[in-house]
Amino acid sequence: MSNGTWLILGPGALGRLLAAHLSGHVPLAVIGRQASEQPFMQSTPEGGSRIRYVPRITVEQAPERPRMVHLTTKTYAANEALEHLAQRIADDTPIVLWQNGFQIQEPITRRWRGPVLCATTSEGAYTVGSDSVVHAGHGHTYIGHLDGRYYDLAEHVATTLTVADLSTEPCHDIRRRLWHKLAVNAAINPLVSRYRILNGQLRDRPFRPMVDAIIDDLVTLMAAEGIDAPDIGWPRQVWNVIEATANNRASMLQDVIAGRPTERDAILGPLIDAAKRHRIDTPALTALYQNTPG
Ligand SMILES: NC(=O)C1=CN([C@@H]2O[C@H](COP(=O)(O)OP(=O)(O)OC[C@H]3O[C@@H](n4cnc5c(N)ncnc54)[C@H](OP(=O)(O)O)[C@@H]3O)[C@@H](O)[C@H]2O)C=CC1
Ligand SMILES: CC(C)(CO)C(=O)C(=O)O
């Protein structure tokens, strides 16, 4: 494995999707808990399929000077995975964090010596078995540094991903974009996972007023936190995503059904913390947190 390689740490849905697309564009390896000789199989949203041979290695086989690391574990696994890899690679290696929510982005950005970029994506993917990924729907990705630094690096990563057919743009306001995604996820994921429904069912009773109550909490909280509202306003932002993903089984629902931990703390945790910080009563969000498994 040569220096200059792009490493993807976490061979799950997003990791496999990135690997399948970046294969052939950059020197690449995927780090998992175990090495594997198997290729990745990708189903495309258009119904096609691709096979991609990408080196699948363990941390111990990683090059000491990779070009960058894309961290694609779930939030709750991110610190441990990165700490393990950090024992092996140069501590100024650029990192791209792909996690939803806003839990690990700030601490890792502050403590890692090299550049840390955050990505937020509306691509949709899920795994099948240990080698396949279904790319369920095309989306768009934004990449940037929390303080707006390293724009050239963000531009380079975005251009490479876009050439590899994953539409991506660099941005100066990734913090705002991460909070926007978090807010939408908070309005959808905990409810659909609790009631085991498709996203679109939130449009019907008894769920619709529950979503509206969450949006009310979000509006107050986001204003207090200084996060600009989307141009179309919070209610339309949330309801548009529900409409556009009506047939989705949301990621948190998939986790609950599979008996996996959820990303509750990454998505609802920052909102509950902000409510405490600003001394704002957010009854709908508090109830959601209490009723969602971690
Ligand atoms: N899937 C999607 O469409 C989207 C996902 N995201 C975000 O991306 C992140 C990843 O999601 P997703 O790909 O769906 O999650 P997955 O659970 O499918 O993938 C995570 C992968 O990381 C692996 N992993 C965990 N810890 C380690 C470790 N220490 N060393 C090596 N591998 C490790 C897991 O292995 P194991 O199973 O053995 O633990 C698993 O293969 C999440 O934060 C999610 O919110 C954002 C937008 C879209
Ligand atoms: C927007 C939403 C809720 C779409 O399903 C999503 O991002 C998820 O499933 O986590």
C-alpha cells in the first residue's frame, strides 16, 4: 500500500459507495475490521450494477502517509476507529468526516493536528451482505471546514468526487449545512423509527401534528443557536424532504429493525444540549430523546 493513497475507514454503506465511485480515479484502499479479497458490488439507482476491485485492508496494513482519510463509520464508532488508525498514520493527515448529526465534528476538528473537513450528503445507500451496496438514490454533497479553512482541499475533494459521479461542492458554511441536515433528521428519524413507518406516513394523522410540534421546537432553538433558517423556512424544508423521501425506510428505522445502536445522540443530543444552554423549553424534542433508543 503506497503513500498518497486515499483511505476509506469504515466499509459500510457510505464507505462502499465512495469506494465504488472513487475506484480508478485515485489510489484507494478501504479499511475494515478484517482484510478481504472480495470486490465491492454496487447497484445503481438506475437499476445497473458494477463490480469494483478495491484493496480491503486492516489498520495495520495502512500506509503511514495516506493522502487523506475518509471516516465513514457511524458516529458512535468514529472516535475509536480514528484513534486506532491514528497510531499508524501521520498526525497531519487530512480527514474528511461523513457522519450525520453534530457530535464528533467539533471535537475532532479541534484535536486533530491536520486539516479536518466535514461532509454532509443527501446520497442514500444501504448494505447487502458483506460486499454489496445499494445506491438507493442520487443526492448532493457539501464539504468544508468548520472555520472555513482549507478551502483548496475541500475543492480538490469535491472535484474528485464529482468527476467520480458523486455530485459534490466545497462550501464555507458547512456548520450551517450540518445543522440543517441534523434538524431535518431530528424531525423525521426518531418518529419513523418509533412507529416503524415509512417517511411519507408522517404526512398523515396522527403523525402530522407530531412533526409540526418538533418543527416548532426547532424554529426556536435554531434561532437561539444562531443557525440561519433555510430560504424556504423550516416547515417547508422539513415537509419537502418528507415528500421527496416518502417511500424511504429512514436510516434510524433500519438500525432499530436490525437491533443496531442508533445515531440518536449525534442527532438529538446537540439539540437537547443547545436547549439547556439557551434555557429553552423544547417538550417535543425532549420526549423524542426519551423515546428513542440510543
Ligand atoms: N448510508 C447513507 O446513505 C448515509 C449515511 N450517512 C452517515 O454516514 C455514516 C456512516 O453510515 P453508513 O455507511 O450507513 O453506516 P454503516 O453502519 O453501513 O457503516 C459503518 C461501517 O463502519 C465500520 N466500522 C465501525 N467501526 C470500525 C472500526 N473501528 N474499524 C473499521 N471499520 C469500522 C462498520 O463495521 P461493523 O459493522 O463491523 O461495525 C461498518 O462497516 C453515518 O454517520 C451516517 O449517518 C450520511 C448520509 C447518508
Ligand atoms: C432524510 C432522511 C430521513 C431520509 O430517509 C435521512 O437522511 C435518513 O434516513 O437518515
